[in-house]
Amino acid sequence: MDKHKLRDKQARAEKAASLLRHELFVEAFDYLDTQFIEAWKSSEVADNETRERIYNLSQALNAVRGYFQSVVEDGKLAEAQIEDLKRRNIINNIR
């Protein structure tokens, strides 16, 4: 992978990490998690359809959070690859 693509991944990772730390983003995820749990707790015993819908919403919320976390992890890998490229370049320049 070329250095520009790696730098793009790094920049995306920084943006994703910023979102994951942003108070409104954190608040929204916490609020929705709480709402889903409360809806599940208050559902009727026979209301399997509602619980299934709540489960699917919770899974979707976790998938969104997981996507941002994977972008952050990709950025960390890109950073390590950039450092490796720099190190190799230094070694090649010494020879």
C-alpha cells in the first residue's frame, strides 16, 4: 500500500477516534443502549416480535460503534506501516 493511502487511513482513524470521544456521540450511544434495555425489560412476556426488534436495534447500534472502532484500528496499523516504511528507507539510505 502506498504512503498516501496509509496517511488517508490515519486521517480517517483520527476522525473516528474523535467521534468516539465526542460527548454527544457517547451520550447518544449510552442513551440508546439504555432505551433498548428499558424497552426490553418492559416488554410483555409474549411479545417476542418487540424483543426481536429491540435486539436488532441493539445489534445495529453495536455495529455502528464497531465500524468506527475498526477504522481507528486500521489507522493504528497504517501508522505502524508508515513507521516501518520510514525505518526501511533510513536503513536503505545507510547502505
